[in-house]
Amino acid sequence: MEYLLAALPILALLFLMIVLKWGGHFAGPVSLLVCILIAILAFGLNTSVFSTALAKGLILSLYVLLIIWPAMLLYQMISSSGGINAVEQTLQKAVPDTGFLSIILAWCFSSFLEGIAGFGIPIAIVAPILVTLGVSPVTAVAAAAIGHAWSVTFGDMGVVFQTLVGVVNMDPAELILPSSLLLGIACLLCGIAVTILLKQTKHLPYVLLIGVVMAGIQAFLAYFDLVTLSGFLAGLSGVFVGILLKHQRTKKSAEDNTSQLFKVTLAVYFGLSILLIILFWPGPIRTAAQTIAWIPMFGEVATNTSFITPAGKGQVLRPFSHPGVVVLLVAMVTIIIFRMKHILSREAMQQVVQTTWKSAGPSSIAVISTIVLAAIMEHTGMTQLLATGLSILFDKFYPLVSPWVGTLGAFATGSNTSSN
């Protein structure tokens, strides 16, 4: 019975989102209320435990949202200016082989988009392009969905991975190498799957080469603690390698607005990459930036049922070495340049802000509620009880089952961040 009670908050979230088809911004808060009620009645939640769990959850949520909002704002500016569309058109000019181009778009370009924004944007952008190239709508959506799947863990400017290590309170260094290896394998498999799905198996040798490059770039950047960059630069490297392999020279034409926007888009994300590399590369700059930190400390708390959470620190916030601060800085500079160059009007900029709010606002509610839910379950022993039950049930086969737990969470919440 206690196992069922411990699982009820998660079951409530699944029911609300899958059966009732509620959005995460509604289902998350309601599931959080269910969690609080069950924790009080069955797991001894008291004021001290609740306040500690709530504070830890909110601090971790702040860390995550400081990446989500600037990344989404920057993406929406580039998209509204026509930058993303310029990249699409430039790719179509550079790679006349539509079959190979469809692989690059569904696999590499969608991975690049996942790295910079996430939130379903890779499918929303890539699938319609694939349809214009002659791919059927269902196949186009499936190809884009499969193509960027490997990039999700280090995607969205690293926010998914940051949430993962924050929730489980682990040293990122312990996860980066095994994650990079597994994701590298997944990268190759996603590329092969997309190639087969699009019936372009004649390009498999190129796909294998591109896959090795993307997996290597991601692992290299992640190893040097550049998780924020590893997703989108890996995808971008795949795009460039694909162009190099299949590029055909065309007549040089006068520079038009598309080529200018393409250069602007590359300049923005290249500048962001350089700043992040300078800040996070091991050395005196990184050391100096990390010396300024807020380290919230929490005392030991115990539930009324005597479940003890030892004293310890919450999510450390370093304002000068937080990737979201760098992204925000680049976004602010981009706004100034776009306004000076008349790339975006005042009205267009207002639309960008509104679109960012509509995209990131509901997601933020879902992220906060699910992270706080996870913190309460952890501080009342509900998570540990479920883990014990699953380990007893599946014993040595649990490693084969655990990915499906994550898959279920991502399917139910529509977000890998919330799933973590």
C-alpha cells in the first residue's frame, strides 16, 4: 500500500496529462498538491521538511530557468529576424542532393536546433521543410523526432543535463563521460534510423562519418565542462561536414538579404560559443568567475515518521559562471545590434517578448512544480521507497528497465527536463 501511495503523485501527473490531456502548467501544480497531501497524511511531512524541500526546489528551478528564458529569447529574436529561415535556404542551395539534404536536416540540423532551444522546435521547423523536399508529412515528423533524440540530454543550452545533476545531487564529472559514450552510440543509431526511414541508404557511409564527428565534438566539449555548447555545436558540426561532403559549386550571385541574415545568425551563435568557451575553459578566468558564489546551506530535517535528510547544501548559484548569464548578455547585445541595424522593429521586438513568454511561461510553471514535487518526494522518503520497490521487483534487470522510466516521464510531461 505504501508503494502505491508513494507513486500516486507521479500517477496523478500521468493521468492528468495522458488521459485528461492537461498541459504541464496545469498538471504539474495539481500533482504537486496531490504530493503535498499524501506526504502529510502518509509520510509525516511537517513544516520544517516542507520549507526545506520547497526552498531547495525553488533554488534549483531558478538555476534552470536562468538558462531557459535567455536561450528562448535569443532563439525567438533570431527566428523573427528571418535568421533560421536564412539558414534553411542556405543549406538547400549548398546541398542540391535533396535525399542527402533531407538526412542533414532531419538529423544534424534538428540536433542543432535542439541544442539551442528545444521545446519541440526541431520538429516544428524541420518537418515542414522536409515536406517541401517531397517527404510525406508522417515520415517528416518521424524523421525529425528520431533525428534529434540523441541531442536532448545535452540540449537546450545544457539545461536538461543541469537539471538532471541538480535533482540527483551528483557531481557532473561522474556522468559526463558515460553519458557522452552512450549518446555517441545513440547519435550513430539515430542517423542510421533516419537514413533508413527516408530510404536513403546509399548515403550510409557519409552518415557514419558525420555521426563519428558529431559524437566526438559533443564528448570533447562535455569533457571540458562545456555542456552548454556540446549539443548545438555537435549538431552544427554535422551540418558543416555534410555540406563539405556534398557541396556543389554554384554561380556566385550578389549578396542578398538571406545571405546577410545567415551570416548574422552564425555570428550571434559563434560569439556566444566563444564567450562560453572563454568562461568555462579551465584556467584563471574560470577560477575567478567561480569564486563568487551563493551556496545555500540547509540543516538536518526529519519527518514525523523519522525519515531524516542530512544537513547539506542546495544548488550552488555562481552569477558570473552561470551559462544563462552569458546567453542573456549575448541576447541583450543582439537586441541592441538588431535595433541599430533595423533588423527588428520595435513592434517585432514586442512580438518576440510575447512569443518568448508564451513559450517559456507555461514550461516554467511545469518545471518549478515538478522539481518541487521531486524535492518533497525525496525529503519524505517517497522516492527512496519507490527506488527500493523497483530494485526488489526487477533486481539485476533494473538497468534494462530504467530507460523506460525516463521515457514514460518524458512522454507524460512532454519535457525531458520535467522527466528528470
